[in-house]
Amino acid sequence: MHPTVAEVTQRIVARSRDSRAAYLEQMEAARRSGPGRAKLSCANFAHAFAALPEEGKTRMRDPTAPNVAIVSAYNDMLSAHQPYERFPQVIKAAAEQVKATAQFAGGVPAMCDGVTQGRPGMELSLFSRDVIAMATAVALTHDAFDAALMLGICDKIVPGLTIGALAFGHLPVIFVPGGPMTSGLSNAEKARVRGLYAEGKVTREELLDSEMKSYHGPGTCTFYGTANSNQMMMEMTGLHLPGAAFIHPNTPLRDALTAAAAQRAVEIIPSSNAYTPMSAVVDEKSLVNALVGLLATGGSTNHTLHLVAMARAAGVILTWSDFDDLSRVVPLIARVYPNGSEDVNAFQASGGMAFVTRQLLDAGLAHEDVVTVAGGGLRLYQREPFLQDGRLVWREGPAESLNRDILRPVDDPFQAEGGLRVLEGGLGRAVIKTSAVKPEHLVVEAPARVFDDQDELLEAYKRGELTSDFVAVVRFQGPKANGMPELHSLTPTLGVLLDRGLKVALVTDGRMSGASGKVPAAIHVTPEAADGGPLAYVRDGDLIRLDAQAGRLEIKVEAAELRSRPPAPQPRAGHGYGRELFGWMRRVAGPAEAGASVLFEDAA
């Protein structure tokens, strides 16, 4: 193992010793209690299986007969989740082939950040993760299952399913992806049209035509944002079948992988010789593997929130310092839009996760000795799935990149370090995604322009006020203020100003999305303005220095002077669009560095 990876892992183990032990003790107690069906009264039992066909009812009379839960985020608003409409029938048929039963245990909400960007619904987005976790627990709490399949892909959905399923970590759990949509309009052309629209040089109709040619069919959006970062992490954590992440929906190979997940879940139930509970799969080492994969591929900044919360659900305590220390030794070996010009389909064709996994293992940057749902260590994940005479098989993946503009080996990376850094200083602690930022933009020192929401900045741009160097401070965007919406609407405008030659940066206690791009952005600033953080005291004209190279986020105002100012009044929380229902979540949300969750009291 690389010494830094080993040291960070041991640090996490030591930090998590008590919480991890308590979690594992809880899972062992649940395992010892045996299958829930054996404890059901006759009336309870009848309710649980009343809707099954007679063959299924007969099978379920045997309390040892395997029963697999399906928890799905299906809806046909999300292109990534629309393919899940077919999956339950595929899963049920596959389960029957191995004398098991599968039941649709429950659905969880799934909202699309692509639809709600810049809209009031985005203020519900982050908290939907914890709602999904609770909904997953509701689905599994019937205690009638021997294993579970999680059907979800996108931004908050995989983290929410993970957190909820870990509460039932004595069960085997396999995540079943749906795959990316086929490639549409090139990412470079999409970005070009967005920039032209921000400058008023193309019409809304032309912009809409470009966007619809980009997002055009079933499957995940093909840029490397949070949804596809999720799929990478599920592979690196060992919760997918090997190579499942980036196979297109509605193809024979995708259906074969879905069926295989159902049958593999039956093979690893508690009564089997291959029992593989989720609590054994998700541990300190597998979480480090997920984090290393995130850094090596330039993945989503949202996982500085989500991965922390997912780990906490398994009794493991991650900090942003772990991200930062690993980022300094994990090289960036993938360039996928917005960090490069090509999409995840090109990434898959170039070698995909099989190549990435092999490279990280060979370099000692990932732990091989982990438990996976596939039945072995992480080496199994350098294989790829294929259909051979209609039968699903796995072969060794490519040892060499097939396109070095997209994937490179560890010894010839795009950058010597990973794509994330932690910043700290007089404005608090923050994270920045550096993988798409040019070296000349990694240090910005300029006067502050302070805004209390992103619309204020966009209006200032439209009025022609942003003509000199500045650091945009967009505050009151944290979890306690308004649910921490993504501020992705700022990306085209700030990008245009950067292209005009201005020195521009963003500092915010909000999120900037898994699609964070070329503008240097200190995001997730903690403590947030609504929690008394320094951002509440910043004024227009204060000199701010963002230095991603040195890891500093400074304001050139003495601390005593800054705190002597009256804090800016917090804007009133929005109402309508369901936002009033989430007021209690805003009040109790933990800080960003602890995952911005409402589910863990010790993280608040």
C-alpha cells in the first residue's frame, strides 16, 4: 500500500473505533435474531404475502425460502430512473429460477437536479437524500427479507439508499444500476451554446434545441457529475456486480446483469455458505477505495457531503482532511466532461472502471483485501461483463488505456494530484474542485462582491456591473439557511467573465454541483453564514484571497474588525413548492463537513 493511503486508513479506523464497534454490534444482534418471517404471527405472515401468486405463497410458507426486497427510485421524470420500470419483472423472474421470491418492498422519491436547477425545488434537493434514507428504512422494516436490491442512480438517491440500507446492514444488499444514455450532442458544443446564451447571442429556442440534443433518451446524463460518480463509487465499494456501472439501459447485457444481481443476492443470504452482509462490505477500507476512486477520476464535489454521511451510517467517521491528504497522493487519471471533452460512454470505451481499478490496485492506492458482493476482493472489479452465447461472463478488462486523452496510467497522469482540495483560513473551511481549473486560475485575490442568492449575481451581470476582477461571495446558501441548493446556474455566467480575462472566483456556503467546471469555486464553506460563520460579516470591497495551491481561503480584514461588524440579516426562508415542510430539517441540519445530515445527532 502507498504509505499515505495506509496512514489515512489507519487514522480513520482509530477515529471510528467506538462508533464502528457499536454499529457492528447492532448488525450482529439483528443477524442473530434470524429471518423476520420466522417471527411473524400468522396474521402478519398472511398480510406480507397476500398478493403473491399461489406458487409464491407456497414457497414462502418455508421460513428459510429466500425472499429478496426490491427498493426502487423509479419514476419516468428522471431519464436515469425510467428504465427501472422493467427491472422488477426481470428480478422476479430471475429469483424464481433459483427457487426464491422477490417482492417490491417500497419506492423512494427521486428528484432531478437538472430540472430544479435555479428553481425553488432545488432547496429540497439535499434533504431529499435523508428522506430517501428514511423511505428505504420504511420499505425494509417489514422484516420479511433475506437480501435487498437497491435500484437508484442519481445524485442524492444512491447516497440515500446507502444510508437507509446500512440500517439493515445485516442483510446482503446489491445496488443495481440502469446505465447511461447514449451520447448526444458533444459536450463542447453544449458548453459553447450555453456560453453564447449567457451573453445574449443565441435565442432561448436555440438553447433549448441544444439541451434536448444533449439530454435525449433513457439513462443517466453522460457528463461526469454526481450521478456517474455514484456509479463509480458503488463499484469501488464492492456494492455493484463488477463492470455494471456504465452499460446502456434496455440492452441484453444490462438485463443479464440485472438478473444476475438478483440471483447473486440469493447466493449470499444469511443461511448460505457465502453470507455477505452489507455491513461487511462497507467498511473503512472500502470507503477509502471509494474516495480514492473519486479523486482519481475527478468526481463530484457533492461527495464531500454524501460520502461523509454514507460512512457515518456505517459507523465510520470521514473528515475533509482525509479527502485533502489522499488528494495529494492520488493522481488524476481520467478526464471526462466537465474535466475533459468526452463523456462517460467514451470513458467506458477507453477502459472504464476495469482499467481504473487495475491501475489503482497496481499502484497500491486502493485496498484489494475488501469484501465485495461479487465474492472476492477488489481485483474482481478489473473484469468486464460480456454475453457469450447469451450467457453472462466476465473477462479481464484492458490493461492499457484505449484513449490516453480520456484515461491514463498512474505513472503518466493528467495531474499528479487528485481533483479536490480543502481550503481554510479566516473565512472558514471549504472544498474546491481543481481538476478542471487552469493553473493560472488557482490563485485569485480580488475585492468581494457580496450576494445573498445567485439571482442577485445574475441580475448584476445583466446590468453590466461585473466588469472588473472580483470574488463573488454568495452566502446564506448552506443547509441551515435554505437547504444548500446547487448554484449551477452561475457556471455559464462566471465562465463568460473568466473568458473575458477577468480574475473571477466564487466563495459560497452552498453547493456548486458535480458539474463544477473551470471557475475556481470555494464551496460548502463551514461554518455557514446562517450558523454565525464569517461569511455573514463580509462586505463589498473586502479583499479576499483564494489560494488553491496553498489551501487557503483568507479575507484581508482583521478578525476582530470583522466580528465587530453587525452580521448581515438572514433572508427569510422560502415558502411554497413544499419548502415549508422541510423547515425542521433546516433547523437541525448538521454542518457540511459532517455531511449536512439531519440523521446523525452527534454530527449536528
